[in-house]
Amino acid sequence: MAMRAMVVDAPGRPLRLRESGVPVPGEGEVLVAVSACGVCRSDLHVADGEIAARYPVVPGHEIVGRVVTLGAGVTCFAVGDRIGVPWLGRTCGHCRYCREGRENLCDYPVFTGATRDGGYATHAMADAQFCIALPDRLSDCEAAPLLCAGLIGWRAFRLAGPVRRIGLYGFGAAAHIVAQVAVWLGLSVAAFTRDGDAEGQAFARSLGCDWAGGSSEAPPAPLDAALIFAPVGALVPAALKVVRKGGRVICAGIHMSDIPAFPYADLWGERQILSIANLTRDDASTFFAAIRTVPLRIVTETFALEDANLALDRLRAGRITGAAVILPGTPV
């Protein structure tokens, strides 16, 4: 049986199709037949060399698939189980951060689709202890974006603290999920898109956001917190201007362009700027428990495996509504 994968050979190069034998899982690992893999902005950063990765590498860390082979010692899953494989692929378990229960900050982590091969492939290998059991009510395509966009959005949302009014900058995969959770909880949600993006603003309002506008605009009232998903440093001072005293600006991306200088007065009043780094297994368990009764509408655009470059190009250009998902079994 052959394995097909789209590979980044070096930063800046288009992904190429590679065929090889199917790998055999080692101790503690599972081999997964990939049903769907979300296309995340972090995949763009890997392809462009903007974050640490090992090359060549198969991108993709929003993996949904079925277990086909168990490595020695695996008891938490059985062959045939549907599981999710997220960005955090393994931690060392012994550094200061792991001992403190902050595994997202591990000094010696393994990241799916960056430092180990990911899900732009027909098969993927994963550490069983870092895989996620998925609820049956979600299809493969719906579940895939939840494994990073959903989890990072959820971690950012929880870090915002107690809020009544929240703003979301960059209304893509993560924002369109967390917006629905916030609306379900009764919060007021403001969506910020690229200036002039009427279609994106209409999409945000269709999901329950009570205000939508360009990122240079001010919402009707000051926000308790703003979550920034777009990798644009200039949005940080823009968000500070619309956050109330004591509010928080959460930078939720793994990479961001430089933050320009801004007056101290915009930060004064005990406003805070915080960043999100990776995720934890606890984020996954609390997130999937929290959305059990939320009627999520996961909007996706699907691509065949061989069209991974097209999916990344469209994501880079901001021409994806909701989330892009690769279906490795889809014929060209």
C-alpha cells in the first residue's frame, strides 16, 4: 500500500506530491488513515519559513482520521477509532513547564506538521497520548478546523477573562468558530475584517455578531477584550484603542509582523497585551465539553490533496470563507 503526501522541501518552495511506503508506528504511536486535514495559517508560516520547522516536512495539524495500526503499548485507542491529531504532537514531560502543567510551553516539544510530518497526506503518524477522541455529531470535515482554529480560539477566549463585549480581529477559521461560542454564551461580539470586506462582514453578522466592520473602525462601545487572529502587528495598537480600561488584547497567532510603536496612553489604564502559545490537552477536553450543546455552523471549503498549493494561496490572499479543508481521498 502506498502513501501519498504533499511535502515542503524548503521554505518558499511550492509543495510537491511524494509517494512512499506506509510507515509503521513505533512504541506509543498510532498510524492514522487521514480523512480530512484543515488548512491553518500556521501551515503557511511553515511553508514560508516564518516559524521553526524541519525540512522536508509534510504540513497539516488539524487531522481527522481512523486508526489503522497500533504501536506497542497503546491502550487508549483501538483500530477503527476516529481520532483527531492536533498541533502539539508530543512534549518532554520533564522540563519546568511540563512539571508545572503548562505543556504548551514545553522546552522540547514536537509539533505536528512542522517538526514531524502532518496531515497533508493519506496517512499520518501520531503519539497516541496527544490524540483526541472526537464527538460523533461532527463530520470529518467539520471536526478538522476545530483541532487548531477551534482550540486556539478557545484558549484565547478563556484567557480574555470574564467579558461581556468581545472583539475578533481577522474573521477566518478561528474567529468564525469562537464567535458562535461567544454568541451562544450571550456575549456581544464585534467582528473586524479587512477594510471594505463587505462579504466577510455579512458572514460575521450571519453567525450572530452584533457589529461588523473594518479593522480601522471603532465598534459602538468599548470592548472588554479583543482577540487578534490575523498575523498583522498593526492591529495591536488598533485594538488597544477600542478596549476599555482593564481590558485585554490577546494575540492568538504563532507568528505576527512587527508591532509598531504606539503612545503609552493607549496602554495605560491597566490594559494588557498577552500572547497565546500552542495549546494543551486540557484545552481540547474543556473545548469539546463546552461545545457539546452549541449548534456550531462550521463553514468549510474543501480541496483535493493535490490542490494543497491552491488552498494555501487562497488562504494567503484572504479568499477563504470559514476554513479550508483538504480531503486526501478526493480524486483530482
